[in-house]
Amino acid sequence: MRIIFMGTPDYATTIFENLLQEDYEIVALFTQPDKKVGRKQILTPPHIKQFCLDNGLSLPIYQPNSLKDIGCEKTVKDLKPDFIIVAAYGQILPKNILDIAPCINLHASLLPKYRGASPIQQAILNDDKYTGVTAMMMEEGLDSGDILGFEYVEITSKMDVSKLFNKLSSAAAKLTINILKNFNKILPKQQNLSQANYCKKIVKNDGMIQFLDAKEFYQKFKAYKFWPGIFLDSGLKIKECEIADCDLSNKSGQILEVKKDFIIVGCEKGAIKITQVQPSSKKAMNVVDYIRGSRLEIGNNLS
């Protein structure tokens, strides 16, 4: 069974690593081009490419800017894949690539619930109790292909995006192996279009937060913890927090209590317990040290 794998972040790496352990013949890896990262703009390979380099894997690695580039179709055809496995690749597969071999995508939601770019974050924002991974046949539409199988994952109350990401990666790896082993026995199921929802690509400004509803505040904190984080209009980042109260009415942003290593801040509905913040252009610090340095006290607004 000859497999081309297409993926970029650590979610894809987990699936890729499990395929290697199962002794499938992975004939090539397609991933995104290296990108400049950080203030020093250091050219950095995608997570999955770095995994290959760190482990001395000798398979061919292709990093086209687009699969529509001249030569991509021939490259894929010449590799003679039985399957193309796609996981968070970050590029749309054109029809000429889709027609070469069965293309199976591992999408991190229970389709058709969250199609699009941010299904993991959306599940947390909506306070879903369960999410999962869908294996689907790829077509030209966005996450609209026929379903091959699901793997369910429970979302616990304190699970942030990184922890859920890890659980979904493991679930996706397990599902991929199962689908490949049983592919000829599976009858693909068409998605119910009436249940389809689309989630957008996250931008930095999505992390802007106000003290309106404590539960929504905490869900945003968990969903955006990896990136872009949550921050106030002043630029102050909230690095660690949890719900203190869900129901009481308070003045938005008012400091209600100051304890040894945390403070309670009021929301229009409920209150938030904050332990760590990060001022603009500074390191993360204990919130009590921050408010003392800023000469804030009970009754003042956190800013």
C-alpha cells in the first residue's frame, strides 16, 4: 500500500508517525514551505518536516507553494500512490490531484458540524461536551466529502485547545489506521448539508476580550490559549484564569478581591479568577505583583 502523506502541524505529525509504525509504505511527504518565524525571522520548517529531519527519515519531501504549480500533478502521478492521506495540510487539493488516487482527509470535527479552518477552537467556544475526528473522501468542496468514519473525543470542563488538540491527534491516528485496513468494506455516507456549519480562520483580533460574561470569557481563554491568547483593550494579556462565579451581576472589569496570588475581577455576568497576566512587551507575571506595580486596588478596573 503506497501512501502519499500531506500535512503540516503536529496534528498531522502524530498521524504520520503512527502510519510509519504500522509499516505502511509512505512514498512522499507534501507539506507547506518553510516560513520565517519570530522577531529574527528565522526560516523554520513545518513541524512534520522537522520530525522527519530529527528522525533521519529519508523519504522525499515536497513543499510547493500550491499544488496547482507546474509539475505537481506529474510528481504525484509518478509516485503511483494507492492513497493520499491529508491532515491539516493547509492547501486545497485541485481536481487533477484528487483524481489520481483516493484522497482521505482527517478533519478535526464531527462533520458536517464544523467545516472550515478552526473546528477545535469552535467546539470549545460553543462549550460542546463532545467533538471528534472525521475521515472523509475529499472532493472539490470545503470539507464536504462523503464520510468514511468517526472517532469521538470528550471535552472536559478545563480542557484547553492544546490538550484537546493532542487528544484529537491521537484519535485521528487511530482512525486513519482503521480506515486504511477496512477501506474496501466501508460504504461512504453522504453528509447532511442542512447541518453544515462553517468556522472561520482565527485572526489576532479575535483574542480581544471584555468582562461581559464569565463563562464566555473562560471559553475564549481555553479556545485561544495557544494563539492569539486573550487580551484587554490596553494590551494586557490574561495568561491564566478560571471562572469564579457564573451568575452574579458586577461592574465590568472591576477588581472585587485581592488575595495572596490571585484576584477576582467582575463581569457583567459572573466573575473571573485571574492568577497570571502579561503586560505589553514584558514577561508573564503574577497578577498581584502586576496590580501592586500599577497601583490598582479593590474597586479599580483592571487595565
